[in-house]
Amino acid sequence: MEIEAWEVAHLRARRADVHPVMVAIAHYPSWWPGLEVVPEEDGAWRLAWRPPGPRGLLPGRAHQLRWRVTQERPGLGLRVTVHGDLVGRAEWYYLDRRAGITVHYLIRAQAPDRGGARLVQRHRRAVRAGLQELRARVERHRHPGDEPSPALLGDQRAALEASRRRAQVHARRQRGDGPTVSPSPARKGPGALGDRGEARGRAG
């Protein structure tokens, strides 16, 4: 069966703080509870997640996936193909908020007809656990009342200016004013797998 599921977490952090953590897949186990990561010779990554504690789903059997990075978008996110218990595509991407960013995870994949719903719930539980620990990692030096930080506001001003430049380039092209050099992409907007500004989880 076809499934679509997503998870989201708000972090009091900058894209510059979060993106290096998200692209360093080999280091996920240092902050993602219950996750094991093994690199493969062809550049892919084998991930296995075991629910912690005696009340975890299907104790003794790991939720196993094989990720291959298809695109790293600096400051914007990461796209991967997925094989294993689920087969499809997944993506991390970030959206700006006043006091930080939201980190979104989106997957569209095929799940087994039998037991697929339980498998998707296990997958979402794994991602949710990772996002909770990611928040703890990047916010460990932050204190209530010290946001938004000047660095974060600077990032957002730069993203807004880049967006304005892109709009100007597009307008000139529409008028036929001749070729122009495209500015760097704005750091805003959802990933290619989804078109939602706000994410809520579901699985079909």
C-alpha cells in the first residue's frame, strides 16, 4: 500500500546549527536513541532502529531501512531514497519561524499490505524520537527568553533579501529583459516531496 507520513519539530536554533547535524548520517547514533547506522561500500547507509525499553513495538526486531542520499541542499535539507521495510523517498527540510526553525520529515513510500499500518507507526515513532533528541542537542545552550537571537534574525533577513532578488530576476525574465544571473536560492519553503507550509502527520 502507498503511504505518506510526516513529523515536525520546532527548534530554537538556526539552519546553520541544524543542517550539519542532519547531513552527518554516520553520527546519527550519537543523538538518535536506539538507532544503528552502518555505511555501505556503494555510499548508501543501512539504518536499524530498535524501540528502547521493554514496551517497545515488536521487541527484538529492528525497523530496518537503507538510505541513499540523492541531494543535499545546503541550508535547506536532505533528500534520500528509501529501501527495506519501506520503499520510496524521504526528505528532511527546514522552515523559518520567528524564534527558530521547524524541522520537517516527509516520506512517501510503499508499505506491505499486511502489517503496513503498524510498520508506518513504528517508523513515525522512530523519527519522532530522533527529533526530540535533536531538539535537546541543538538547544542545550539556549535559555528561555534569549530568543530570537541576533544571528537567527540575520539569517532570516538574508533569506528575505534572497527571495526578493529571485522575484526581481523572475520579473525581468517575464518581461523579456534578457538573461540574468540567478541569485542564491532563498532559504524558505517546503521540500519537493510536499507542498505544505505546516506539517501534520498521517499515514494512509
